[in-house]
Amino acid sequence: YNAGSEITNGPLNDQQVGPTAPENYVLEINTSTSIPTIVENKLSAYPNPFTKSTRLEIPASTVGKATITLYNAVGQQIQRMEKQLEVGNNQLEINTNETGLLLCKIRLSDKTYNVKLISKQ
């Protein structure tokens, strides 16, 4: 039982997995039933892939500080910044000369988001 949404069993589709699946889904295991469910988060990065800079749209339910950390493909921290967030959607621009697969970790007071980014030359 998942109070947030109905659990359905069946095959996964292209909205949930595969190269064309959006990045704004998180697979969550319900601890009481161990059934995987798809939970939509509202975080988005555009453009992605990007050249030199991309823009994150970060939802916040409370006013507070966000810590944004960027890692390269081997796990080295390449950038860290803090931003004061307001309630609602907040926009943040990320600029980097690093290329390849990047992991962006956004830590809010009540949530942590991880988003994969692709930086090209």
C-alpha cells in the first residue's frame, strides 16, 4: 500500500525505462510491500546534454538553503555552490568546463535530488 499513489503491477514502458525515458522519475521501493513504484519528482535540467552551461529547475516546499555539488564520472567533486531557495520553483544556472557524464547532487533541508548531466564540448 502506497498512500501517495496506487500501485500497479505490469511491464515497464518507455515512460519508465530506456534511452528515451525522462530523468524526472525515481524508482522507489515501498518498505511495507517491497513493490517498486514510480514517483515523479519535479526537478528538471535543460538543456541536457549541454555545452558549458545548463539550467536546473528546483522545486522547494519551504524557504531554505540548497547545496549543489557537481561530480565527474569518477566521483571527484568538481564544483560546489549554495543557493537560497524560495517556496516554489527556483532556477539555477550551472557553468562548467568539465565534459562527459556528471552527477549533480542537490541537497535541500527535506530532500536530496540526484540528476545525471551530460556536458559536451
